[in-house]
Amino acid sequence: MAEHKKAANPKKQPKQGKAAKGKKGKKPVVGIFSFTSCEGCQFEILDCEDDLLELFSRTKVTHFPMGKATNEEGPFDITIVEGAITTPEEARKIKDLRKKSKFLIAIGSCASYGGVPAIKDFYTEEEIEVPVYHSTKIIKSIRADGIGHYVKVDYYMHGCPPNKCEFLTVMKDLLVGKTPRQPDYPVCKPCMGPITNGGCDSVCTDHKIPCTGCRGPVEDATIDPLVHLYEKMGYTHDDIKRFFMGYAGTSKVFSGVVGKTCDIYEEKKSKTASKEKK
């Protein structure tokens, strides 16, 4: 309890948001916490196996209830938080945890956005809680949100569960004093896979090459969302037209984008006929 009071003193609070190396000659202190979740993100951490042992040998993990029996309450150089905030007590605790943390990581979809628990936000209390509990008087539930709704988060490690390679990379960056870079790019490059006939064994996309639609469009393809996506990504009308003209430009499905074809042969006939009249 004395440690908790010490951490609560504003003069003793760690500086937040910067790469969290430990003090010179000391290992950085790490805390791993869980709120409303399935604990799957912590299992993903444990699944790092030998890499995790190496990582933990270079840090001092003082709070990790899933992995150790005795736990401390901070302060921490690196704090990793799993789970959504769904109760007033959790909201209070995440705010207190932020004060005691130099670098705060939201790990997984629940900590990032509210995840699966946030599905309840789209229903009334009667629809969600009454069918499960005989009485809702003892339930102190609030809207489910990611921890960023309450505190500043220094890094979001998305995913359900997150990618363990990303976890190791982020932790290694922090150990050498480097602030990890948040991925700011999409999973897929412009790809016509969602509207293209299958049967190719996804040879291109399996090798990280965007589908260019060489097998032509499925008959019921809805291309407007893809066109809007290309536009949002900054492609011009001519760029988009070329995407659709590449392999199946004459298909009826693509006609709204590529326009009518130019019948060269009809043009030649017309020119020949015109010359003969003269």
C-alpha cells in the first residue's frame, strides 16, 4: 500500500509517452494488466515462448497475474493493458494506472476499441442483462469502451488476438529507447479480389500481390464500393478505368466504369464508305 501512495504523488509520476528504458543500469519495469476480456491477448504473449524468456530476462515484470503469483502496483516503465472498460471501477483503475506508467500500450481489440464486449453498447440493458441475471440491481455496468476513451494511449497494438511478432518488435524498440512507430497503412493494397471469379487458388494474394482481376468479375459483383475506395485513396478516374479495363473491360459488369467500347472496324467501314461516295 505504501508503494501505491508513493506512485500517487504528482512529483513522483513518471514522464509519459516516451520510449521507456529503465534507469541507467536497471531493467525497465513492466506491468501487464487485464480488464473485461477473454484473456486471449495475454495467452498470445505467453505463446512467444523462448522469445518471451529472452525478453523477460531484460525486463523486470512486477505485475502479471496470469504469469506470476506475487504482483506489485507500480510505478511502471511499460504498462500493457488488455480488455475493455465496462465498469466505473475499471474506469477509475485505468486512470490511476496511466498516472503510474511511462509508456502505456493498449493490446488487442477490446483495449483499443471495446472489442467484443462493446457489442452490448448496441442493445438496451433489458435486452442484454435481464435474460442472463435474475436481478440487475447488483450490476454496475457502463458503456464498453477502449482504454483510449479514458486516458492517453502511447501505442495501440490492434488485433484479436494481436500479432505476437508485433508485440516482440514493439517491446524490443522500447528496450533500446526507441519509440515504436504505429502502423499507419492498410492491410491490403488496391485489390480486385472481392469482385473477381475464384478458382485461381489465390496465388497472387497468397504471395502478397494484389489481385488485378485477371479472371474477370463474378456475375453479381457490386463494384461501386471498390470504385469509391479507389477514389478515397487518391486514384484518378483514368487510373480506376485502367484497373477495370485490364482483363475484362468488355464485361457488362464493368461497363459503368470503363464506358462504351470504340468499334474500330465500324469506324474503318464508315470511312471507306465515305471515300467511295466521293
